Amino acid sequence: MNFHVMTLFPEMIEQGLSASIIGRARDKGFISFEATNIRDYSGDLRHHKVDDYTYGGGAGMLMQAQPIYDCYRHIADTIPDERRKCLRVIYVTPQGSVFDQNMAKEFSKEEDLIFLCGHYEGVDERVLEEIVTDYVSIGDYVLTGGELPAMVMIDAIARLVPGVLNNEESANTESFSNYLLEYPQYSRPEEWMGKKVPSILLSGDHKKVDDWRLEQSIERTKMRRPDLYEKWLIENPPKPPKKKRKRHIDRDDSQNSQ
Ligand code: 6GU
């Protein structure tokens, strides 16, 4: 999978994505990423200007349409015809839909993704209308630029691309998809600062350990993320009471009536 990033700060993207698992995946060829400097496409050959005042007044500068469009054309021209036709261009903006694991899964099916990182007060609306297919935010707060959000999304998407994670790492992949948070985990020593590892984890009984972990996940999700817990409940409704219990009540009833 190929990530193309249009930005005024290509070194931020390069450095941010070159370390750790994502860097390793790039070195091994499972993904590629390339940050293109929008400034290189400025029509202003003297000062390489990419921003200007907003019509109608107001504070701040706006990124102009032309450098962004030319940068986009350059990237799109490197992509084969059949893939270019259905190319998705993501504008990272607090005005977008909020990114989540399902979106990451959807985007991970693409062969190419282009990210547009804005700066200053925003981007001329006309170029957005011309090239953008998806408006995506990473949450309800404002950042100074789109580079960090783009990296957040690229990380979440890239780890779903086959080959990027090794077996051990991918064991974790499902933990958010099923709406439950991870259960608590412990490593050596068995006792630290007077706190003991829950004894069930030392029992060697895998069934009991699994049951305990699920129960902890449910409890933790209920406490910390009631919104996720509600979604989990819809897909995992409580089991109806067993028949045996019903018969017991019937018998009680008959006893009462005697
Ligand atoms: Cl995608 N961009 C910016 N600039 N700020 C944000 C954001 C994106 N998501 C949350 N805040």
C-alpha cells in the first residue's frame, strides 16, 4: 500500500513514520510512504509563496488552490490509470468525520491513499471541491496542522496491511474491533510494591484465565468507556435465563398455590 502525503513539512512525516513497526514495514516493502512538499509547486518562483489573505477579510492566511492542485496532479500522474480513477484523497481537518477503527479497516483495502495536510487558517475551498473525496478528523480538538493527524491515520491503517505486523503483534488487532478494551496484564515479579498478580493468572487453567480476562474487559469497558460498552451490549445481548430456572419458578408457583 502506498501513502502519499501533501504537506508543507515533509520532514515531519518522514521522521514520524520511519521509526519502529511502520519504518520496518516500509524497509520490507509492505508499505511505502512519500511526503511531497506543496511549496515545490508554488507558482511564485521568487518566494515560493503558498498562502494569501482571505477574501471577505478575517485574520490569518489561507493556502492557495494552485500549488495544492499542481502537487496533487504530480502525485496522481505517478499512479497507473486504473488505480487513479478511484483514488481517494483525504483532507485532514477538524471539520471531517471522526476517524475510527472501522474507517481504518476500509482505507486499508486501498492500494493508494493521498493525504492533504492543511496549515494556516485553512485551504481555498475550490481545490478541496476539485480533489478531495474524504474529510476526516481525529477528534474534537484543534491542532496546528494536519501532519500529526495524517500520521495517526497512516499508523492505524498501515498496521492492518498484511505483513506489517508479525504474529505476536497482530494478536492484538481485534481488541478494539469487538468494542471491548484490553484486560489488565502483568509480568514478573509476582509481587511488586506489595501488589500481587491475580492468582487466577498463575493457576495454569486456560479456560479460567480466558473467562477472567473477558470479565475484566467487560468491566473495564463499562467503567471507562460506557459509550463502547453500549455498542458491545447490542452485539452481545445478555443470554435469556435458562429453562431450568423457569421450571424452578414454576415449581415454586405450584408450591405457593397449594
Ligand atoms: Cl485532521 N486536523 C487539524 N488541523 N486539527 C485536528 C484534526 C485534523 N483532527 C482533530 N483536530
